[in-house]
Amino acid sequence: MAKHLQNGLELLKKELLQIASMAESATEKALVALTERDVELAQAVIDKDYFINDAEVRVEEECLKIMALYQPVAADLRFVVTVLKVNNDIERVGDLAVNIAERALYLSQHEVLPVSIDFSEIIADAKFMLSRSLDALTKRDAQLAREVILMDDRVDDANFKLYKDIRRIMSQDQATIKRALHWLSSARHLERIADLATNICEDVVYMVEGEVIRHQPAIYMDEN
């Protein structure tokens, strides 16, 4: 049975990495569509979301099958539980990429705002957090996971700064309100992607160390 369990865990890992790769790619493409006003790319992200949804269902079914057939314990059980939770977070990243693509689709078909909005900081940080959280998951690297968690405040700050900029633009020219709100929604979706990357990293720490660190921000600093 031990051999069958390990084979099942290896298959589960491969399927999780597949959905993670798809979600990360969808996010990257959605952001390119947003910043470069690419209608076709935005539509492609929307149209391919069902691949991520299908992958999420397969991963969940595989987790339940392993738990029912092999009753894993200790580290193996933590791994399966982590995959169940992370799988859902990764699927949500895919949904948020679709949301950004929908905003990109609208914005690309309307006039550019008269005042530019600097999205570079929040895009760079959110993408970095997502990429590194998936690296931490793949490598089972709890230290890397803790480092990513510490970045979340930067994304929150960037989102708040964008909120103030966009609010100022809307107050100065009411004709920009609808377009500005789509940019504001995009920023909020990016901030949420960073939150999900944080969730993934918290689960990585649990998987590797067996310790639940949610709602305990001080513990991240203690490990540095």
C-alpha cells in the first residue's frame, strides 16, 4: 500500500503543478492584456478558464481518493490537506485573472484615460508574490514562504495609493468615472491575488513544519 500511496502523491503533485502553471499563465496574460489593451489576449484568458476549473475538480477528486483508499498520516496527510486548500486558492487566482481580463476587454474598447495610472508597482509585486508562493509550494520551502508573506503589506500599500490616485482622477473629470472604476477593480483583483499567494504560503509552512501560522503575524518575523 505504501508504494501505491507514494505513486498517488506524485500524481497529485504533478496535477497541482499543472493547475498552478495554468493560473500563473492566465494572470500574466491578463495583465499584458490590461496594460497593452490587447482584446484578443483578454478574450483568450476568459475563454480558457474552464481548463483551470476542470483541473481543480480533478485535483480535489484525487485528494479525496487518496484519503479514502490509503488513509495517509503525518507528513503525507499534511501534504494532501495542503493540496486540497491550495487547489482552491489557485483556482481563485484563475478566476481573478478572468476578472482582470474582463476589465482589460472593456478598457481596450474605450478611450484611454487622460491621466495615466501607474500600475507597475502593484503588478510587479503581485506577480512576484504569486510566482514565489508557487516556488515555495513546489520546493516545500517554508523560509521562502515566510518571505513572501512579509510582502503582503507592500501590495496593500500600493493598492491604497492607486485608490487615492484614481479617486482624484474621478473627482476632477466625471467623464472618466466608469473607466477609472475598471482600473480600480483591476487593482483590487491584483491585491486579492497577493492575498491568495499569502494563503498558499501559510499552507506551505503548515505542510513543511506542521504549524498553523494564520492570524499570527509576529511569528513570521521570529523565523527570520
